[in-house]
Amino acid sequence: MSWQVGGSTAKIERRWLVKLSLAATSALLALLVAEWGVRKLPIGDKLGWNRVAPVNERLQSVEPIAEGELRVLGLGDSFAEFRDSDGQNFMRFLESGARDAGRNVVLHNLGEGGTGLARYQENFEQYIQRAVPELVVIAVYLGNDLLDYELELRRSERGIIEPEATQAQPPGFRQSLRKQSVLANHLFRLAKRRFSSLRSGTYRRNLTRLAELFNYDAQTLARLESRIDADIIERAEADAINAWDLAFGVAYAEMYEDMLSLSAESHFGQAFESFREDLLRLGEEAYANGVVPLFVLLPASIQVNNRYHDFYRRLGHTVSADLIGQAELNRATIEVLTGREWDVLDLTEVLMEREDVLYIPDDIHFNVSGQKVAGDAILSYCEASGLFNRDVLQGRLDSNSADSPLFADSQIKLQPNGPDPLLIRQEQTIKRAVRAD
């Protein structure tokens, strides 16, 4: 009798183990399907960042150039980085489109969020030590690449010294999981809305730094912040929207107006001179290393269509129809680059022509549709300009060699053995506490 009871108990335990195993397997499969869905479907745009390896890890994956391969390098900030690991970044659409057209193009994307021209040059220099590309696509985001220089002028004017950068700590389990899983990252962001202890405090830190930069006292800052809807502030504090976007909407409502117009009454006119020098320096660095640069100008969504203006208004930014289209910043940047007969593509008009939504709701970045439009436009330019043709590329290199009149007339001289102003500024850029990504 005891044997029968024991046998029956063992059978029950086995059945429960089977049921638990099936339940665990089903749950795991459901999570994997959900993770795949949020990565591949349009909803993934709204749920945070998918994992993109750090630049140093991407550099380690560079293989020797294969016979017949035309190697392209991508540089930029978060616009060039977002969704790269899913193959849905505009750089990846450029690459896949070229390969679909029968061209053996291999693109290495070194886009890195929160960076500017100084970091683009540094990443370029690190890359060419491993394998030299023939073409480099440099994505210049007009929405904030100039802002670094304006902030630098303001800090200098007020005698503000940026704090020393702290050593990055290795990510813990929670951070690693959020980097690996878009779904886990989204669930963590939802938890922040309920539990304030989980919040990063980024919004308040950015606002405090900007208050110091603009010399706002507590009363003035409170008055400026009172213009903003409480829900938007709550979302920024919970890291559900980009904290930088709101912090600048509070502290500098006219930022886009001043920046896009290169207002003489602001610091942007002066800042553009340093921006101009660094653009030329980056292009000459490419040509000096035998690489043809293509500068792609990415407009802020505030320039593309008034359907995106409501988000900026809710953030506190001053918005008007005058901001739509190519601004003085676009025209001045194009003039700098075409003056050297370099390749430049401004995507503003291409994006303006589209009736569909091209940007993520309550965000400044492209959705998948916008990524595809941008990638296809760059591909069309490369095809029409012959930038996938080695003879054309060689012609570009010959006309920009050290012996050519264009190079000789340059106001920006490369000094390999001397200090480089762009790289000197890089240290302050990387240390900054407020950044536009």
C-alpha cells in the first residue's frame, strides 16, 4: 500500500514538472515573440532603443577588405545609430539598397548618440587604422550639431568650467538586460512612471545646468517651467521622453529660431564660424587619408512639416511656419561645402515632399518610414553622382589632393604633428553634461 502511495506521488510530481516546464517554455516563447515584434514592427519605434554595440566593439568586427568590395563608413550621432542593429537605420537602407542594385557595398556604421563633429573625426581616425574605406557618409544633424559650439561660447562667457568626466562603471544585470531587450527596457520605463526611485534624474540635472548657463534664479526657472504641461514634465522626469528636449524648451524657447536663422543677436552666428572650420577639417581629414566624404544634412523635424510642431510647442519651444524649409543654417552649411566642390546632400526638401509621418511621435528621430526615405535619397545621390564608381572616387581624390588649387586655398590646414583645434574641443564636448541627443 505504501508502495502504491509513493508511486502515485512520484507520478503527480512528474506531471507537475512537465506542466511547469511547458508553462516556462510557453512563457519564454511568448517573450521572444514579443521581443521580436517590438523590434521589427512600427511599435518598436515608441518603445525605446534596441541594442547597438559601442563603437569600439563595432571596430573589432572590421574584416580585411574583400576583392571587389567597396567599403563605406558611416559617421553621425543618434540619428545614424538608432535601429542600426535591426538593419532599419538609414545607413543600413543605403547599404541594402546598393547591394540590391548589384553593388558589392559594405558599410560600417560608427554612428554614436550624444556626439558631434569632434567625435565623428575621432571615430574616423580609429576606423582607418584598421581598414580604409573609400567613401564616408557624414550625417550632420542640423538640430543640434551646431549647438555644441553655442554652449561652449556661453560657458566661456560666464566662466563656467565643465566638471571632469567620471569613469564609466561596468553595467549591472539590470542595465545589461535593458540594453539587450527593447521590451525589458520599455517595461522598466513604465515602472519609472510609478516609482520615482527608479528615475535617473537626467531632466532635473539638465535643467539645473541650463539655469546656471543662462543665469536663471529659482523663481525665474519656476516661472519658465510653469508654462509646460505637467504631464510632459512627468514624462521627462520618468525618462519617457528625451530630457534634453524639454530642458531646452524650458530654458531657451527661441533656440530653434535663433539656431536655424543664425541670429546675429544670439551666439549662433559666432558659433557657426567654429562649426564651419570643423566641417572643413573633417572633410580634409577624409581626403588626406584617401577617402571621399559625402556630407548629408539632416533637418530637425520642426523644419519638415507643421504636423510635428505640436510636440515642440508642448516642450515650450517657440514655433512658427517660418521655420519650415531650408533655413539660413542649411544654406550657409551648403555654401561652405560646395565652395570646396565637395559632395553634400540636404534631405530637407526630400522629407518635406512626403505626406506620410516620418518621425517617431513625441521624439525628434526618424521612424522606420523616415529612415527608409533618408536611406533611399542618399542611395539615389550616390548613384547619380557616381560615388559607387572607383574612377569617379579617384577623380574626387585627385581634385582634392594636396597639390590641387582647392586644397592649397584652404583656410584650414591639417597639422599632423601639431595641436588640432577640433580634437582640443573634443575633450570639452565629451565632458558636457547637457547634450542634444
